[in-house]
Amino acid sequence: MRLRADTGVCAGAGQCARVAPDLFDQGDDGLVVLRRADADGPARDRALLAADLCPSGALRVTDPA
């Protein structure tokens, strides 16, 4: 799966970094930082959960085409 994070939409809630710290972090401004653009295996479930928990909809998880 491919991950995308839109800092222009991010509200800085930090849910992504809490549930998937291997995939997401927060910058000094509190906004999402994408640590990896690919999520396979067990990371896939964490990526989907992070996207579901994101209150602003800043995260996108897609199948690579």
C-alpha cells in the first residue's frame, strides 16, 4: 500500500503517530511527517487504522497501481 499525508489538511491531532510511529511522525509544527511511503504486512493494518482515526482526513492509503 502507498501512503500520502497532506500537511495542508493536517490538524496536528497526532493519532497517526500514536498508532503507527514507524509510518508517521509529527514535525516541530505538530503536523504529520510521513516516515515511509509504503506499508506492507503488519504495517498495512496500522496505516489503515491511522487513516481511519485522522480527524482531518489528511491521510490517504491506496493500493499501488
